[in-house]
Amino acid sequence: MDMHAETSSRNVVVIGGSHGAVEVLRTLLGELPHDFQAAILVVIHSGPSSPGYLASILDRYSTLPVAYALEGESVQPGRVYLAPADKHMEIVAPGQIHLSDGPKVRHSRPAADRLFETAAEVFGDRVVSLILSGGDSDGTDGANAVIAAGGLSMVQEPQDALVPSMPINVIQRDHPRAVLNKADMGSVLIKAVSGLLL
């Protein structure tokens, strides 16, 4: 499927989180249909020596295949791409993954901001962003970039988050389209990708 085709109004989902996000992500990925028509790209903060088990853990729960992203890989719908430890995951035209050793952003590499900003540059209004639980302000600039490009910004309800700082920062600055409890994320994301949430 051409990621730039007109068949789906929004077909790129970018997700960022830190402490407390993995449990939410595990639930969310288990609720999506097998024929989910969007690519999902995920940044979860991890240290440079992270053992790299997250993909296999999430893959056990996900209806979609989950794997660590590879340099130069084309972004395809119906797949979940995770940023490897100590690498920024960025999107370059026409829709490929670039893994960068660039400087940390808000003390993080990988950083949600880099993924969100580059996805917005390449895919514009096709992007849906989602910020989950986490303890800093990473993702705030990225969510703003998604909104500026005509995309859709969503965050986890801070009271529903184990660590609410990341969602709170986006809410205070960027006025996301939806503030979601964990239980509602799957259904709302399906609506967003189906064009039912404008």
C-alpha cells in the first residue's frame, strides 16, 4: 500500500512515552484489528544498554507484527516499528526510516520529538500522534509540529497515566484533539485512522 495514497485520511501513527507507557502500549496494540490500515512508529525512552526485549514482549500481545526499526526500511501500514535503544528514529522522504546518532533531545535518545517532527515533515496531515505516560516534556514540540502540519494530536489522560508529565506538557501547550483513558485508546485510534475523527 502506498503510504501517500488517498485511500486513508490518516495512515501514520506516532507514539511516544517513557515510564509507565509499556503497559498502556501493550493493551493498545492488542485492541487493534489485524487489518489496521496505518503504520505505527513508537519511541519508548530506554537507556543505551537496554537489552532490546521490548519488541518481543509487545509482539506477544499485538495483533500486528512488532519489530525494531531498521535503517532505510520503508514505512508500511499494518506494522509496528520500535525505535532501537540509543537511536533517534526519524522519517525521511519519501517515507523511510532513518536511525540517527544525533544529540539527545530533552535528555533522551530516542526522542519522541524527533520522530513526531520528521513524520510531520514527510507525511503532513496523515499523522496521528499519541503521547503516553512519561516523566519529562519530550513529545511536546513534536505534537505541536503534527498539529501545525494538519495532523491529529492525542494524549493519555494524565490521571490515567502512571507518570503524567509528558501528557500534561502537551495539554498545556498544544491543545490535543483528544485526551484519552487507556480503555478508550484503541477505539479512538481506529476512528482516527478511518477518518471518523477529524
